[in-house]
Amino acid sequence: MGTVTNAEHFWPGGAAAVVAEGTRTTTAIPAGEMGNDRPIEIVSERWLSPELQTVVMTRHNDPRFGETTYRLTNIVRAEPPRPLFDVPPDYQVKEIKGGVRIIREERKR
């Protein structure tokens, strides 16, 4: 019969305390397909937040290799502090053709 893959879609869900769209993919490998004496079921989930435009959780469970989970935590929706974007004092901004370049000043010895 061969390997069979099914996909399920979930909208919306509450992964990582944000609204997210999820997809679960299940792949079934029949017994004897690759030397296995029993069927193997591999399940992968992926949750994407349209608002944050990023993956907030993934889970991959394969009985041959175990389970791997990635979860985005400590999400802060506030604006980051402005100083994070300031050019450091030992750098300077120079206008160049087609854009801006930030370069580090040479230190005088």
C-alpha cells in the first residue's frame, strides 16, 4: 500500500497564549515498508500566528527518533526600547549611493 500522509488544519487555536492557526500532518508507514515489524505513525504539528507572522509552536513525534517540541515563550508585545536601535558611539552613519552604510570608526593609536 505504501506510505500515507494526511493533513489537518485548525483555526484558530491558543498556542503560546496567542491566536494561531495549526496544521497537523500524520504520516503512516505500514509494517514491512522499511524493515519495520509494526506500523509507524509520525505526527508533526505547526502553529503559526498571523498577527505575529511567526511560528509559535512545533511538535514532531517520530517513534524512531522521539519527540521534539519548539515553543515560543515570554512573548512581549510592547515596543522595544529606542536605544536598541541607536548607532553606537564608535560607529558613524554615511550616506552612499543606493542607501545608508553604518561603519565603525578607526581608533587612533
